[in-house]
Amino acid sequence: MFMLLLYESPEAVGSESDKVVEYSHWAKSLREAKRAISGEKLKDGGRLLRQAQGRLEISDVGHQNQRDALGGYFLIEARDIEDALSIAGRCPHLKYGGAIELRQIDKI
């Protein structure tokens, strides 16, 4: 199982309607192939929590105009890293100027 973390770019290209259609088609093909487990677009804004010297620190993160803000994710089923890279490489997010971080889920 792998997680695709989709990072936004302020220089993203393409219309929102084009993106929605293409992402929906791509995700549907993954579901039909029994490869997609889940995936969602994340809302702008979020909070980062840290513990420092026994105190909780909370800061704002993830605004869309920020470079490489986390904008969404897909949880996929893949045989191995090469298979996961192949799936991630076909994600329309790359075409529209975004970046994808691919991470394998460590089942504990």
C-alpha cells in the first residue's frame, strides 16, 4: 500500500474544471482496477502542532499560495515501488504543475 501526497504549486496551469474532469477519470480508472483505496482534495489552510519545552505550539500551514502546499492525497494498492511509481507517474497532478511524494505504508 502506498500514499501519494499531492503538493500544489502557485504556478499551477490549467482550469479547475479541466482538472476535476481529468482527476475524476484517473481516479475512476484506479478504482475499476482495484488500485484506489481512497483519495481526497484537502481544503486550504491547516494547523501544524508541535510540542516544545512541554508547551503545545500551533502554527498555520498549507495555504494555496505557499510553495509546495499539501493539496490532496491518494491511498493506492501497488505490487511494489516500481508499480506505485508507474501509477503515480500517470496522475494528472504532474501535468498541471504539481509535485507528488510517494511513500510506502509501513504496516505495524
